[in-house]
Amino acid sequence: MTASQEHPIRLRRACMEDAPLLLAWRNDPETRKASITGHEILVEEHMAWLRTLLKDNNRELFMVLIGKRPIGTVRRERHETGFELSWTVCPDFRGKGLGKKMVRTLAQSTRGTVTARIKKDNARSVGIAEHAGMTLQREENGILIYERKGLDNGP
């Protein structure tokens, strides 16, 4: 039985108390390699980013949990044309299919067009986006733009 079969995932809003864990995941070498902005994030930069994000009504950051254990994050940002999703899977839970499940959960609860920007060589995130119903629209400077046209359910 896999981790995703043992316990269903759930999403909860991130908070400032999550900052140390979020920073550790963000600065993980694999995360940095897959990230569009791959530089190491300093504590001050991270704290300012998180404070701003948590106050912004157009951005939502969710911790993804199995039971009480955080396994990743999904973020939804409102734009004029819909929502852009991004995600991080905890290093301990990569390769278990949980990224697909967590992004699909958020995508299915999102009304409107959903997009994701993914580095061309990030095969795992490409698979996650496709599993969430997004299809490749175009490439811009080594970044793949995935999109799922609007659905009529969710926020």
C-alpha cells in the first residue's frame, strides 16, 4: 500500500509557523534545480515573501498533509485570465505519486483556466501538470506553459 492509499491528503492554509519548513523545502537542491528561480533563498527574503503572500487575496498557499505530516505545498495565484498553480513536494515524499494527487486536488477545486510554468527539463512536474488535466500550450525561453481551460466548479 502506498502513502497516498494509506491516508487521504488534505490541504490547509499555510501560516507563518510553516516558514522554517517551507524554506528548507525551497532550498533543497532538487527543488532549486527544478525551480524557475533557482537561487538559494535567504531567511529574510523568505520571511518577507511569505508575509506578503499570506496577506495577498489573490494568492493562496496550502500545506498538503497526510494525517498531520506535511508532504508538500500547492499555491494558487489569481491572474486576469485564471489561476497559475505551483507546487513543491517534500524531498522525503518524491517519486510516490503524491505530487500528482496534491496538484490535481487543487486544480479540481479551481474554477476557471489553470496554468503552470515548468522548466523544460522538469519531467516530474510535466507529469504532475498533465495528471491535473493541463496540456502543453507553448514554450517560452525554456519554460513550458501548461494550461487547462476553465471548469465551472470551485473558487
